[in-house]
Amino acid sequence: MKTNIILTTIAFFLVMGSCKKNHVPIPDYISYREINKLIIASESDSIDDSCVSMVFYFLKDSDSSYHINIRHDRTNAICDAYYSLKTDPQTEFITPLEKNANIFNDSFWYSSNFLSLDNFSGAGERYIGYRECANHSGDDLFYYGWIKVKVSQNNDSILIISRATNLAEGNSILAGQTD
């Protein structure tokens, strides 16, 4: 009897062990596009996507200084996606990234309708790291990307230069990576 129990237990663990999924890396599939859109302080504008748009808008303080913020809008009622932006965990400001910075899951991600680009002011061309979450099948699927921007010294304009997303679910992307 003990032998049968031991053999059954061993067989069970052998079968369960053989059912483990082998993780096969998914090759990167980068979707890249040039945008070259200048947005000035007197207007708001967006980068459209299939489901969610990133809206860049300006706020003016009582001392006439500008602040640039990002919010996301769903473009249709059945949209199940949202964006989170790579931020500094201390300030919750969007982190300006240098070219080749790694954008991946282990970053600090924040999703809000009031994320500031003030620390991009006059810094030249920098990258915003983002994570798109889609829930098409009941599971959260993450896609990482970047937006290349240049913010004026006094925050009264922003040039949105280009954008890329790694469409291979869960794969990281380097800021500036286009293939």
C-alpha cells in the first residue's frame, strides 16, 4: 500500500512538472512613428491612439508661469486600455529619460490626470517612458514605449518629436529604440 502511494505521488509530480510552460522569449516588435507636432501654451493637443489619447495641456499660474501636464482620454466607451507614465517615486513628476534608458516593468509607474513635465523645461530632447495596459482577454497585458519631446525653457511650448511602442507583450524598450 505504501509503495502504491509513493509511486502515485512520484507519478503525480512527474506529470505536473512536465506540464510547466517553457518561457520562450517573444522577439521585439517596435511600432515607431514621427510626429513633429508643436503645441503652444494657448492650446491643448493630443497624440491619438486606437483607444486612448495622451493630451498635453498647459496651466498658467497667477505669476504667469506655465506648467505642462499630461492626461489620458479614452476615445470610445468600450476602451479597456490606460497609460501609466514613468515617474520619480519621490515627486511623482514624469522622469526625463536620456536616449537608451531602459523602460520596463520594474520602474515606478503612475497614472493620473495631472502629471507634470516641469522638470523637462529647457533640458533639450528627452524621452517620456510609458506603459500601456490593455485588458482584452481578462488579463492585464503591458506594452512599453517612449515619447520623444522638447519642452521650451519657460514651459510655453512642447515639441512632440516621435513615439515608439514595443508591441511584444511584456518586453522592455530602450528610449529611442526604433527597431
